[in-house]
Amino acid sequence: MRRKLNQRVMPIIMAASMAMSLAACDNGNGGGANPPAGDPNPTDVTTVTPDTPTEPSAEPTEAPDDGEPYPVIKDADGNPIDLGGIEIVIRDWWTNPDDLLPENAQNDYDEEVANYRVWAQEKYNFTMTQTAISDWGSTPTDFVDYVTSGGDDTNYIWIVRDDPAIAQAMATGLMYDLSKLDCLDFSRDKFTSNLLHKQYTYKGGIYAMYTGLSEPRDGLFINETLLNDNNIDPNTIYDMQKNGTWTWEAFEDIMDQVQADTDNDGTNDIWGFTGNTGSFTADCVYSNGGEFIGSDANGYVYKLEDPKTIAGLEESAKIQTNYYMPRPEDAEWDYYKQEFLNGTVAFCCDGFYAGCSGSYFNETDFDMGFVMIPAGPDGSLVNCWSNNPVAIPGCYDDDTAWKLAMAYNIWTEDIPGYEGYNGQISRARSGNISSRGCDETVPMMCEAEHGIISYTGMVPGLEAGPTLIWNIGPGADVSAAVDEAAESWKTYINDANKGN
């Protein structure tokens, strides 16, 4: 039986003075592009209605706390928070828990985080581990099945992903409303800097969180050697990115200069572009200031026929028609990876992780750069963030939900001396991305002014890939593709806004 806490507490941070030097390290989680999962049909469950909490605290204040190496969160009586020995598992699809131990840390920062977490578990009387349980494909349905069955004796914090099943779970009460928990302050940069709390806001509630800077997402990998061989200095692209002139027009101009039939057999031997075309189509929309689905005070907003969106779709079709290396007969959907590695394509659209250590562009026979998707005439240099949502099952009682949230809040606090640390930069440096890509592109992609979120995956039942995006290819009739998708999209959005 899970018991209620006798008293809600307002955290007051008491920080110790601590001198630390910054060190380069990797604090990012990799991910992969995978085909979308199917849409299960979850059933409604009865969920608890939390007590009305006290107003969340503002940014915690700091004061010295003698003898402690890290900040201490205390209750209203001045005692360290006591989580009662609760045992918690953060479940995902990639973590080996042994990798998180202090003795297995790969750098100074990871070691300091691991040491802090050992201290925190003792100080606040809880245990927490993170481990892979589900796989990428099964996670959404595993979450729904777990909650609808009422859970079990394990206290899970779930890391899920954007998926129709998770959108449905949010709309039907299967995810706990985190905004009702006074131990989480969604005005803090820790939670707001990545915008995921906005993406997972539904009818006034917040159903998932993410802490820290966003992971960079889609960009253009550059075969810098190929460009240099064609008398194009790759530095000019970074310069354009820096001064805001990296545009669709500039992108096309470079591809025009590079693409060629070198042996005069009627087929290009060097191509301008390859990559994940579904991602690129969405990126073109966002880079032109368009959206597929917007959001306002009344819910989700249909934006598919907005002129900025249409122009983005048309740009993707144009690029694929004029510059895209054709897909060989019977090739797999991700054939583009090998085509780029072969060294005969100038640009490849893919996720940032692809150029990091252990991923498929980690080793190339050419110098490889990385820049943001160029801006359309009505847009800017933006990166559509898609981070892994952290959720608490809606079947848990208030006491358990509060303890899980407080433990996760503690678990993810900044380490003194490393506040705001961006581990994505050193993650890039440990991979195969050029210095300017690491030092200029990656930080830009994590900055608020270049980050946006998409609500496309938040509408239950609406699968943007098969109904529209995957139909935008070489020679695509954009108007016809939009017309075919329009009515079903409007229906799904209307149902979502009504809570169906």
C-alpha cells in the first residue's frame, strides 16, 4: 500500500561552496531514425485526482550548508527531504546501468554526476537506477499496457517517445499531470530550456518533462572534401550560417556547382543531396516558418494549408526532384547512409547523432561537416527539437507520483561548477564532425532562439508520415497530397480538441 506524505514541502536549496574546473565530456543520449510504430487503441482508465498543491516555488535560493559537497533540498522544517527509502527505476531502451557508475565514468563531468547521485540517494533516502527494459518500437504500447493494467510493485519513471499511442495516453489520463506536483517548478530553465513541457501540455496539464538543453536534431552533413575538390570552400557555409544568409537559394547554388555527370554517360556521378527525405520535408516546412499543426489556448490548430507550410513542402519536392540521388531498385529505406559514405554526394540530411561516436557516420573517407537546415524566404535557421519525454504513470497514487517527481528533480539537478553545461558539444567532438560544426552549429541548435517544437505527433490517431510527408518525393504534386490528407487531419485535430 502506498501511503500519502504527511506534509507537502516547498524545496529550499541550501548550496555549499565548491570549486570545480570544467572538463570536456559527453552528456547526451543518442537516438536513431526508425519507422513509426503502429497506433494501438488504448482504453480509458480511472485515475486519481491529486490534492490541490501549494503554489510551486520560484527559482530556488542558495545559501551555504556547512559540510555538504552539493546543494541540499530541505523541507519546511529545515530538514533534508526524506523519500522514505523508495526504490525507483527509470526505464528506457538504451541504458546499461553499469555505465552510470562512478568507476565507469568516461570523463570528469560524468564522474562528478555519478558521485553526486550516489550522495543524493543517501542524503534523501531513495534508490534510483536507469536501465533499458523496453525497446524503441515497443515502448509506447508497453507504457499503455502497464498503466491500463494498474502497474506493479516496481516504481517506474518512464522515458517514452512521441507516438500516437503516447498522445492518446496523454489525452485519456494514462499519464500523470505533473503540473499538480509542487516539487516541480516549470518556470525553471532546467525544464523550460528545451520546450518539451509545452509540447506535452494538454488542457492545462503538463504530462511529460525533460531537463536541460535540447539535443540537436536534423541538420545537413557536408562532404567537405567533395566541395573543396570543386573549388567551394566549406567555410563559406559556416560563415553564411553565422551571419544569417544560409538560405534555400544558397544551398541550391552550391548543389548546382557540384552535381555533375563526369563520364558523360547521361547519369550523374556526383549528386547534390541525399538523406532521410521524410525528415527533410518536415525540416523545410519549419525552416520557412511553417507548421503542420499549431497550438493556441483552444487546443491544436490545423496549419497544413498555411502558405508557409505549402512552400516548405514544395521546396522539399523541388530539392528531391533536382538534386536527390535516386533510390536504387529494391534498396532499403535507409540506403542513403551508404550512398553518402561512398563520397559522391555533397549534402546529407540526417540527425545530429549520426555523426557522433558509435553511429553510422562516425568514420568517413572524407572530411565531414555539419550545418543547420537552410532558411526559407519566410523563415529562419531553426531546429525542431524532439527529446525523449519523461512520464509518470497515471495509475500511481499522489504520494508515489510526488516521490518519483521529487527524486527525478534531485537526480537531474545541476552540478555546482557545471551549471548550464552543454555536453552535446563534446559529444560532437568525440565523433566525426568538423571543428566548426562542433563549435558553431551544435551550440546554435541547442539555443532557444533556434529551437522549435512540433505538435504533429501529439494528436491521437494522426500519422503525418504515411498520410502526407512520405508522399512528398521527386516530382510530387504537393497540392494533391495536401488535399488527400486535409479532411482526415481536420477530423483528428477536432477530436483531440474535444478530448475524444
